[in-house]
Amino acid sequence: MTDSPSTTNVRAMVVNSFGGPDTLTAQEVRLKAPARGEVLVRLAVAGVNFVDTYMRRGLRTMPLPFTPGLEGAGVVEAVGPGVSNVRPGDRVAYAQQLGAYAEATLVPADSLIPLPDDMSFEDGAAFPLQGMTAHYLIHEYRKPREGDVVLIHAAAGGVGLLLVQWARHLGARVIGTVSTEEKAEAVRKAGAHDVILYTEQDFAEETLRLTDGHGADLIIDGVGASTFQGNLQAAALRGQIVIFGAASGPADPISPDVLMERSLSLSGGDLWHFMPTSDDMLSRANAVIEGIENGWLKPHISRVLPLAEAAEAHRLLGDRHTIGKVLLSTGN
């Protein structure tokens, strides 16, 4: 059967059943022409995120089959009716739209982020989801002031390294937790004042020691179960703890009364709730782009793998063998 002009066949990595990395299989999928408000983006690079592994495993409800990937960068190939903010040939990135593990994908026009001409597609795919996450985590709860102590868990991850740079840029004293000396070195290079190897030290005790008993004014935690109880000990008087992920599993519940003992504030966050409109999204994205353009914020790209090696990318994330961001290149 031949394609009509209104359809496009592309290569994609598809999950047909929930399970391990090998459930990601290369398939040809058919994309319709962009509908009203939609844009067809020919992808150069897709970002890989830990949430992708949750979806692949079925930990987040997804209709099967599906193509993973929530962010990418490439060139607008076609636009649907009513689209006026971009046109074919524009260089763009996007986040929070499923289907990036593919040569091309359809996304809403209002989800697109214009890329500066001098920004690579690799950086364009590396910054949206993790960069905007770092932005809201730093700005929406307790924006660090000069001299504040900020404790960042999983500081060598994609979000973690961006958080380290942002908190340091704002004048905070930054402490990061990591699992290996290799990761510790990357976090130091990103600007952390101190790095704690949680595999060798009790991070709560070490945070208190490093701060002469003061503790952390802001704790940002995407790890969950293995760190949460320690956060309650490591937090400063009137400190703020922000949970935005559960890489080690969900944290055990606590009584709210525990927070009164040191007048702590506990919050949870999800990027989606902090960019309800296109203007909100673009404001955050442009703040990240500005930091990158000014040179004080640098996405750390760990690996760029071919699209067909998406399963290997998931293994690397699952085994925590990565520092910074993992990307998939389509070859476009």
C-alpha cells in the first residue's frame, strides 16, 4: 500500500507490552498530516528521562502500544490549519508531549519552544524538561538567597547538575549527594561547595557537620524512599523540603506533627502544574535558554546514542550509570 500525501511513515521505538528495556522495539509508524493546531516536527534528537522508564514498565498508566519520549528538538516540517507561531523550517524544541523516540512526531503548536540559531539540537533536546524542572524547583518554593544552604539529592543527574548551577548562581552554598567519586567530581565542577557520598556517609549527619549544625534551608529531592527520613534531620530550622520524584520508591508516610518539631515546610511538585499555559512554559524555557546563552548554565550531556539503542539508554538510566543527560539521535 502506498502513502497518500496526507500521511508520513517514520521509524520509531515502540512499547507494545510493559516490561524491561527490550520491550522497546523499532517499528515503522504512520503519522497523519497535522490537524488544526498541530505541527509535524522532524526530530534530530530526543531526550531520555527517568519517567520514560516508568512508562515502559507500566508504573504510569499508558495505552499500548505507544512511543515513549517527552522531549525533543528538530525542524518544523509541516503545520496544520490555524498555526501561526511557527512555520516550516523553524528550529524548535518541546517537552511534555509523548512520542519523541521517533524520526518525526506530531505536537501541539503551543508546546513548541523556538531555538536560537546558535544552539545545537543536542542542547535543544537536553534542556526543556529538566531545565524547566530545575527552574520551578528553584523559584517556586524558597528561592535561595545569598548564603542559604541548598541540599540537592542525585546531584549528578540531569536535573541535579542544573540545580547545582542555578543555586550557585543565586549565591547559595550548595551541597550535593551522589553515589560515586566520579559523580562527585562532576558535581564539584558544576559548582557545588561540598559533595556527600551517600554510599559511605550519612548525608543528614554530614550536612549538619558541614554547616556547623545549621542544616539545609532548602532540600530538593527526586530520590524519595531512601532519602526522605534523612531530609527531616538535615533540614534547618524553618527549612523547606521539596519532593519531585521517587527514583528509589515512594517515601514512607509521616505524621504532619513531625514538621512542627522544627517548623519545616514540605512540598511536592510536578512540572506540569507549573506551566499551565503556553506563556508560562515559554517564560520558563526562555529563562533556561538565557542561562545557557550567558554561559553560567550548561546542560551536561553524558551520552548520545542512536535511536535504535533506546533500550541501552534505559539500561544506563536504570543502572544509574549516567552523569547528566542521555540523548537519542535520529540521524536527521
